Amino acid sequence: MLFGVFDGHGGWACAQAVSERLLYYVAVAMMPKQSLEVLEKCMEHGRPVPPILQWYKNHADFNYRESASLYINHLRVFWQELLDNEEYDEGMSPQEALDRAFSRLDADISLEAQVPFSNDLMKSTAIQVAFAGCTACVAHVGTDGIHVANAGDCRAVLGVQNDDGSWSAVPLSNDHNSQNHTELERIRVQHPPSERDTVVTDDRLLGVLMPLRAFGDVRFKWSLELQQSILARLESGVDLDALNLYQYTPPNYLTPPYLEVTPEITYHKLRPQDRFLILATDGLWDEFASEEAVRLVGEHLSGIHLQVCIE
């Protein structure tokens, strides 16, 4: 099973699109060639495509609008490329599929914003998705273990019940923000030494963005020339307030890209004492430590509330 949590910033558009699309990319990457061939034949002959995923999701969460055909076409290009790969046969492992899906969807989001559309609504939607951003944490739960792919400051925490009935929290992801010194150093070494003190200021990327990995956010990825070229086409398709927001350039924007969506992937082999998984955005983790969140969920599930004495 696949589970994901997506936290948008700079508007809702990117989080909405990623939540609707990312798990399809993961599923396609894991499908064997024979199944992809069935999908392609259905598309070629105009027949209904067999479900790639069985969603357990409120139908109101689907919001494709006119973008549906565009999304499906780019997903099809993805599986066509897999079919053309002679080494691709049985599908990717969960780790490979998660890594490929994150990078491929982000590339498609960037590409869609650069395609000239005659339809103003599709043009506006594609650019809103690309200029907004979102973090993502996705868990693939298999029969033996859990793979977690994280990009940004969402978090996956495993709830473990100890022999004495108490609860422990096992982190399955790392937050990608300025509190993560390994992440800070990763970003700094990607840019000239002269930018070491400006890449992250006030605990934010270029003094603006809190998460250090994300989908979209092309203001931190594209060259200034590309951004200006794309926005020049947008003036007739979006309100002026949004246009002004997109035209904002982060300070010290000298050697882009500053941001990427490459997920950090971890694996945990399931054990009898592993009870539940919490996937949540920083909205939860800003208020609760991982251990406290696990204790609250564990006590709710067991009906047993432990008294903790603090001296």
C-alpha cells in the first residue's frame, strides 16, 4: 500500500497536483512490462484503461479539471519510456520507483509550465503549480517492510510498543530544514564559497523558504531569464496579485538551482512490536515531539494511559 502527505506553500496548487499524481508515478514505475503493455494498448485503441491504483480517498479530492488529459498524457510518456527500456522487465523496486517518481513528476511540472497553451485556464494552472511548492512524505508498506521517501519537512514516525506496554518512536525520515546540519552542508557545497553565508539565512533558503527540498518552487530552480520569459506569457491568464507574487526574486539568487526534490529514502524491516505509522506535516511536529505523538496514538489504540512522573 502507498500512503502520502503533502504540504503546500505559496498557494494550494502544487500540493493538490502532487497529491493527485505522485502515487500514479510510483505505481507505474513498479509495474511489470506486461502490465504497462496492457495500458498502452488500451490507450492506443481508445479503450478504458485498467485502474493503476485502487484509491481509498474522498472523491472530492480529485480536482483534475481541464488538466486531466495533460496529466494522463505525461504519465503515459513515462510508461512509454519504461517500455522502450530493454532492461526494464519486472518493474522497479520500491526504492527505485519512489526515487524515479519524485524526480520525474517534478520534471513534468516544470515542463508543463513551459508549454505554450491556447487554453488560458490550463496555462494559468500549470504555472501556478510550478511556482507554488509542496513538500512530500510517501510510505510504501510492503509485506516485510516500509520504504519512506521524504522531501522537505514532513515526517514519518513509527509507533513501537515495548514489552512493558510503553511506547517508543522510531523516526523513518529526516527533516530537510536548517535544523538538519547535514542538509545545510549538502546545499552549501553545491554553490561557490562566496555564497556560503547567503544560501541559508534566517533559517530559510535564501532567507525565504523554510523546507530545503520541495516539488515546484521554480523560483528557486529556474534561471531568471526562463522565469521572466514564462511570466511574460501569463499576463492575460492570471490575476495581477498572483503575477506580482511569482515575479518576486529571492535575494542573492546567483547560481540556481538552489532547490531540488530528490527524496531521502529509508527502509525499515517490520517487527512484531511495530504497531502504527504516523505521516504528518510540520504543522503537527511544530506542536508535538515524535515521542509525544506516538504516545498519544498508542494510548488511544490500547485504551491504557500511562502516568509519567517528571522530577
